[in-house]
Amino acid sequence: MYTSLALALSLSSCLLAGAQAQTTVAAWNQCGGLQYTGSTICVSGSGCVKLNDYYSQCQPGAATVTSAVSSSTTVVPSVSSSTITTSAASTTSPGLHTLAKAKGLVYFGSATDNGELTDAPYKAILSDNSEFGQLTPGNSQKWDATEGTRGTFTFTRGDEIVALAKANGQLVRGHTLVWHSQLPSWVSSGGFDNATLISIMENHVTQVATHYKGQIYAWDVLNEIFNEDGTFRESVFYTTIGEAYVAIALRAARAADPDAKLYINDYNVDGTGAKSTAMYNLVAKLIAQGVPIDGIGIQAHLISGSVPSTLQANWEQFASLGVDVALTEVDIRITLPTTDAKLAQQATDYKNVVAACVAIPKCIGITIWDYTDKYSWIPSVFSTQGAALPWDENLVKKPAYAAIAEALA
Ligand code: G3I
């Protein structure tokens, strides 16, 4: 994977860049932006086009927009020999979202979180809408973030991410309206009766979805409502309201933002099994009852080397209901430390996951749960695992990136 030849080529090109006039940048590669220090001259036939303050790109047939080009600062991620992983496929990639769109998907996207947005090199890549055409706030639209105190709504942090997506021309997946986790104790331990909890839940869904009305491509209205055996999770919503809470939440969301697609989202509904069957049966029932439901969200928090072989068959089953399916939180974790062989396995896993979605017309989008290992949730929960995302902790593309690009090509 990391051959000495690749290292030698990389080092020699660095030396040449320093010794000579600027080399030309190949089509679709970066040619400018804050923090960018490379060549700003595009290959003949291409022009350097500003996509955002941090990223300009050589686009065939375009005229160079010189005001977009800046190389005044030098904050670049350090790259060691062990992280020279960007393959030929990735250096020539037009970007994962661009590829996904060409393949008929609506978007390729990433989760993000507010604290990460002060990291300018991170934000630059996140804002590159050739890579990401969609953002999901990883935490800032959850119940604890939006209604920590009953009846007092706070949208500042969610607004920051929605505004960033808007500025970048990216869609937003709203995440999430009703979830047992990150639920303030005033809700989970409030001891409310059925009617009161319905009204609290309806009000929450209505207030949040109304605040973001018109700005959300799809809402994860309900998150993680099933146990592994396919029974309903005994959240406060289920134990107080019963199964009816699902339809009540969906109807409230539709009323508040009629244009947002409404999803039920869960993990371990990747391959076939009891939980996937429960999801299928519930969505079939909701459709039969006329309850608004547009999509099934497949989180896809996966383990490298253990990705189910039934992904495509399972997602085709979901899609046969007539709803969209989306991969909403993809990451594929590795037992640390990484090796070339493990990264190669992970690349194969990513390729298979993306290819399974691409094969299904109703699989409309893929979101990775942040794009860099620097901000992955995995190590904080699985102490021996990590390296789950296509960019490493230095914001350098891993073999998984090229594998995704290949599956989308
Ligand atoms: O904001 C506080 C900060 O003030 C405090 O100093 C710090 C100390 O631990 O905690 C911060 O809160 C953390 C929060 O993320 C924001 O970073 C919480 O402890 C931490 O538990 C929380 O983790 C989030 C997790 O959901 C909680 O369940 C992850 O970031 C988020 O990526 C993760 O996302 C979930 C999806 O919503 C649903 N599917 C599974 C996925 C992964 O767990």
C-alpha cells in the first residue's frame, strides 16, 4: 500500500516544487484557498474555480477566477510516511459528492459537530461541496441540545451547522427529533402520564421542525426505537404512550415541515435479521395506516472484516416498500493499531457498502459519521477500536477514500 516508490515520488515532487516554478494542477484537484500552499496553475484547458474560501478547484473548461486563490498561510496537516495513503484514484477524484450525484444519488455527506468548526483545515474539507453535498449535525439538534429545559428552546448550535451547509450549498439531514438517548431527565424521569407526554413530544417535534422548516432535506424523526430482537425499545415514549408514539411523532413532523422527508433511523439494520424485519414490518404498517413515512435510515456503524453479506438484499427489501433508504451514519471500525492489511480490508468493506447502495435506485444518499478519524466517536466508546473513517486523523485520505470513489465511479 505505501510503497517506497510512492514515498520517493512524493518526496521528489515536493523537492521539485520547491526548486522550480509552480507545476500545473491536474483537473479536479485543489488549486487555491486559505491554508493552501500548492500550485495555483491549472493544467491547460482547466480553470481555477473558487468553491469556497478554503477550496478552489481546477475545472475543465472553466475560466480561472484568480480572486479565489490564496496561499498566504501555511497551516497544513503534517504528513508522515505512514500517512501517505492518497492513491492515484483519490488524487484524481472529482470528489465523492460529485461522483455520487453522477451515479444518481442525491448526496454523499458527512456528520459534523460545532466544536470541530474552529479547526480551519477540517472545516475547509467539510465545506468542499465536491466531497460533501450534505451535512448532519452530530449532536446539536438533539433533545438535550434544543430543549434542555421544558418549553425553552435553543437553536444556536444547530443553526450554526445549518447556516454552514447553506453557505456551502449542502443539504442537511436533521438529527434527531425523538430518541431515548441524549434525552433530558425532565423528559425521561418526569413521570408524565400518557396525554402529557404526547403533548410534550408533539410540542418538541413541532417546535424544532418548525424552526428549521424549509431547511432540512430529511429528518430522523425517530431514532433507535428497536431492541436487537425486534421488539420495541422500552424508552419512556414507548412505556408511556405505546407504539402509537411513532405515528404521532411522524404526523407532527409532517405538519410542521411538509417538505422534509421523514425517516426512522436505526443501527444493526444493515443486514437481514430480527431487527431489520421489525423495521420492515413497522414501516409497512405505517404506510398501510396512512402515516407519513418517507425513508428508512440505516446507520451502518460497521466492523471491518465483519460487514454482513446481506446488505443489498436487506436494503432492497426496505426499498420494496416504496420508501427511500439512506445510509445515515457510516463508519467501519478497525481494531487498533492499523496496518496496511487492515486498511486494505477496510477499503474493501467501504467499497462493498457503497456499491450495495449504488445498486439500489431507492438508496438515495450516504452519510459518513464525520469524515476524519480525528473526530470519530468510536475510540471514546470502543477503547481498542478506531480509524473508522476515510480520512485519517491528519485529514489525509486513506485507502477507503479511493475505494468509495471507485464504487461511485
Ligand atoms: O458537550 C459535552 C462537553 O461539554 C463535555 O465537556 C464533554 C465531556 O465528555 O462531553 C460533551 O458531550 C459529549 C457529546 O457527544 C458532544 O461531544 C457527550 O459526552 C458524548 O456522549 C456525546 O457523544 C455523542 C453520542 O452520539 C451520544 O450518544 C457523539 O458525539 C455522537 O457522534 C453520537 O452519535 C450517535 C447518533 O446520534 C445516533 N447513532 C449512534 C451515534 C454514535 O453513538
